[in-house]
Amino acid sequence: FDLGIINYHPVITWTVPVAFFFLVLLAGIVFNIGRKSNLIVFILAMLLPVTTVFIFMLLGGKIDMC
């Protein structure tokens, strides 16, 4: 398995997950307005971008191997 995704397309590889992270974080803040802070929702919101990065790494690896 080659992690050539960083050399493959660094702009797309790191811009999309970071933007997605901020969108999820913003959505979490919006949905938490008027409620008590839900730790589970916050943890899920933090885990979502991480899984997105891994998915992009897997997809990028498959695209790079083709």
C-alpha cells in the first residue's frame, strides 16, 4: 500500500477534510445553541473529519494505484 496521496494532490487531499471539519464544527455549534453541551455529539463531530481523512486516503490510494 503506497501513501502517495500526499504527492498525488495535496491541495484537494488536505483542503477538503479541513473545510469539512470546519463545516461539521460549525454545524455542531449551531445545533448546540439552546441546549446543554452534548459530549457525544461533540465527540462524533470531532471523529467525523478524522474518518473523512482516512476515507480520502483510501480513495486517493486506490486512484493512485489505478
